[in-house]
Amino acid sequence: MLIYESQNFKVISPAQPHIDREDGGHIKIVPKVRVSDRTKLSPDQACELILLTMLVGEAMMTGLNRRGIDVGRINYQENGNWGVFRSSGPYLHIHLYGRARSAKIQKYGDALHLPHRETGFYDGFRPLDEGDIREIKDEISRLLKTEKYRSIPEISRRPAGSRSGSDIQARNGATGGLYRDGDDEEVDDAE
């Protein structure tokens, strides 16, 4: 489910999360045009991505705590390990993992356990619900009006719902477009 988009990136709640919503939730940030890793970004795009992780991480922490999920920390991870076995290869994406103090499976303070999907480990993990996403979106809107984020043109001045990945595509000569997951989001949800 789409949470937010900036000029070159989309923020989604994966349908098949690595962390159950009660354990802190899972959000992904992906480029609108598939690239293999961060070295394929321009310096401006890399800054946009890092600033977006700050914005979304802060909104995730505040929003989920308001919803009764006691998130004490956000882990930011760029993995890509599962993609090495696909013909399309790995792709750039950042995971934001909420770490709830009361987590039952992915315990607070422990390293994340991230086995391959086919192990069944993630079966039954619930994604963020509509109320969680609405709260995170509201917090993003609030944060974009603050001095900290208002001065970020790549994020705060890009209209929500706009669709442009041309900057990355032009830089990398990408010929492919966006990609979809089971929720019809334009990302690969497997990782």
C-alpha cells in the first residue's frame, strides 16, 4: 500500500512484511525506476533518499506509537541478498523496521531474523493496517511543515501522487519501467 512518494522514490507498506505490525511494522522505500544499488544514484538522488528515510522513520515511530504499538527504535536496512538468485538481480531499496519494546517474534534489542520467504517464517505476519498508514501519512504531512523538513525541496515541494522516475532513468539509461507486487504496487515485495 502506498504511503508517500517523492520525486524519485515511493514509500510502501509491504503486503508480506518481515516484521508483524504488533512487533513494530515494516515499510520499504524504493526508487521509481529500478536500479541495482545506491552507486547508480546521483548525489542529489542519494540525498533525497537519505532525507526521505529520516522523514518516514520519524513519522513511523510517532504514528505507530499513537496507534498503541510501542516502537522504541527504527532499524534502517539496505539488504538485497535475496535478489542475487533472481535473473533480474538485486535492486536498491531501504527497509524501515519498527522495533516494538513488547515484540513477541522479532524481539526488541535482538538482531532481526530474516530467512528466505519459502521457509514460512513470515507466514501470518500482518502488514500495517489502514489506520496505521493514515496516521503515518498524517505525521508525514505535519513533519513536512516543520523547519527541519520544509527546507528540503526534493521532498517537501513534490506533490503527492506525482509520477516521475525520469531523473534516475536518464542517469542510468534504464529502459525498464516500474515493477509491481501482489498488491499492485510498483515495487518488488519479495525482499
